[in-house]
Amino acid sequence: MSGRPSRLRALQRLCTALGLLCLAWYGVVEGQSIHYQQRESAGLQRALVSHTTEHPTIERPRRAVRPSATRSDHQLIGRLEIPRLNISVMVVDGDDLATLKRAAGHLPDTPLPWEFGNSAVAAHRDSFFRRLEDIKLSDRLTLTTPHGTFRYAVAKLRVVDPDDLSALAQTGRSSLTLVTCYPFRYVGPAPKRFVVRADHTPT
């Protein structure tokens, strides 16, 4: 019988050690994410200053002026803000796992925000897009980029299957589509996708 308490104590120590290890890992990942967000935000500020006198602010997306193939990896797109939900996140080009750990990712197969069309941005439901579960129709979004500031209003909310790409279709107008996993509080890989379509507004 004397061996049982010692095994229990060993198991408790192991669980405690694993818990501390997980907390430490989370702290490292969170710290890297914060540092990356700060660095990209500073880069956006520099780009805005350098473009202020050379290029007027663009309030309406234009037809694509260059092919998507010329984009650089992890190109800075801008800062996405949803004031009512207190969301402010840097967006870079790319949807790989490394990108989505540190920022919201612009889906490379969709137009850039300053190009005419339906531009899509994805982020994790348990990090940058956590508060999207409270979004409502007509909520306002702002995307500040080196090419101008673009404003949108939420027009549609959908829950779709992961292989349903209809939300990324071009609709003949400029839109910003946000994508994240669903349900928001699901444990493990989520079975659905939550999609927000916001249409461009002049003001």
C-alpha cells in the first residue's frame, strides 16, 4: 500500500510539470505574436508616412494593376479594425500556419484590398478573431493599408462547410470577407467555418 501514495505524488508532480510547460509554451507563442504585431504596425506607420505626400489616400478599390504572382511572401497588407468588437489586428499576405499564429492572413488567391473584388482574410477563432462571435449586421470595419484606408459594413453572416468556397466568389463589387473556424467554443479542430462578408462603403 505504501507504493500507491508515492505513485500518486509522482503523477501529481508530472501533471504540474506538464501544466507549467504548457503555460511557458503559451507565453512564448503569445510573446512572439505580440512582437510580430508591433513590428508590422510600425512598418505600416512608416509606409503611411512615406506615401502621404506621394500618393493620395485611395477610398475606392481599383482594378488590379499588377498580377498576383508579383506579391512577396508575407507582404504587409494593413491593419484591420472592428471598433465595436475592440478588434485590431495586422494583416499580412498568406494563409500558412506560421502566418496565422502571428497575424490575420490575406488569402493569396483573392484580390488585394486596394484591388476591385472580394478580398478574403482568415484568422484563428481562439486568437485574433475570437470576438467575431459577437459581430452583427451593419457593424463597421476599417482596413488601413499603405494604399489607402478602406471602410466596410457587414452585409452577411454565414456558417459553411470547410470545402464550401462560395463565400470567396467574386460578386461584381468590392467586399472584405472574414473567415474563421466554427463553433467558436468547440474543443479540437472545428467542423465548420464562420464567414463574414462586409461590403465596401465610401465613408
